Amino acid sequence: GHELLVSVLASQVVSNVPAAILLSGFTPEGELLVVGTNLGGLGTLIASMASIITFQLYAGRRNAQTVRYFGEFTLWNFLNLAALLLLAWLLQWRSVLPG
């Protein structure tokens, strides 16, 4: 029963798509795994390949403030992740999500 949290955490270190593939063989709760890895795309820069691509594009610009970008990106992503994870937990608790 910890598919949601485990998939969010795994996504922070190996990106959300590889996390979904890696964890899919360990649980019958596919719905929670999907929700967790989708939410897991938020958070760290490596949580989503799209985030890495946008950072690289930004970093290639003249006068790019990469440290500031990284800090603001991380702050807003973790705030959004926390809010959506709380919502997912509430929906799961209310039996809207399986688990």
C-alpha cells in the first residue's frame, strides 16, 4: 500500500518514466503507480525529462541565470508537488482513488 509515495520519491531520483517501468513489476496497484509517477514529474529537475530539456534550453541563452532558475524551479515544483500529493492522498482516503 505505499505505491503513491514510493513512486513519487523514486521519480525524484530516476525520473518519472523509468520509475514507472521499474516499479510496475512490484505492485498490482497500477492506478496509484500512475498517479504517483505523474505527480513525481514535479519536484527535482531530473524528475521529468521535459524539465531537463527546458533547463538546457534556458541555460543556452545569453545571460541565463541558471542558479536562480534552478532555485525558483525547485521551489515552485515542490510546492505544487506537496499540494497535489495532499490532494491525491485526500482523494484516496475518500475512496475516489483506489488503494
